[in-house]
Amino acid sequence: MNTRPYADIRDDLLAREARLRDEVRAHRAQLVEPGAATGNTFIAGSEGAAADAEDELEITLISHWQRELDEVSAALQRLNVGGYGDCERCGKPIGLPRLRALPEARLCLTCQEQADRAPHRS
Ligand SMILES: [Zn+2]
């Protein structure tokens, strides 16, 4: 199968992955309590939280970027092992225009609209 059409998308994803990694690292370094943002539990409740208000903002940002980074990394993984560009729900091709707009998309537009309309808890 020809994967050339995705070459520019891969470049885009690699660039974003590098940028997001830098952002996450840089902002983690700014935390008063660096330990507050390790792992996936750093927004769980306030008990034991030594983070001040500024830290909370940082942690929100970091969590946002971390999630995006995970999606971008997962997309690169699919590019490497195969399956990139196929909808995870219906298996149909997601379509190049959508992939160019949202390279980390897992669902085709139809499935995405259904998912948005009836959101599952994630
Ligand atoms: Zn689909």
C-alpha cells in the first residue's frame, strides 16, 4: 500500500510531537511542586495538593498538551505500524482532507459526529 500521501502529515505530526514535548517539559519545570504533575492523577482532587493557583493553571495547560501529545504519538504509532487513516469505529478511510485538518483523527467525520452527539464518558 502506498503511504506517500501521508509523508507531509507525518512531518507535521513529528514537528507537533517535538513541540508539545518541549511545552510539557518546560511548563512542568515551572511548577512550584513538580511532583504535582507526574502521572495521570495530578488533577485528582485537592487533598494533599500543595499546588498554588498558578500551579493549577500550569497543570491545566500541561494536562491539555499531554493529552494532545498522546493523540499525536498514537497517530505516529499508527503511521508506523499501519492502520493510520482508517476510522477506528467503522474501518472506512477517514479521508485526506480531514486528516490534513486533524492529523491525529481516529474517527471518520460520520463517526465523529455520532460520538459528539452521544458522548461516552471517557
Ligand atoms: Zn467511521
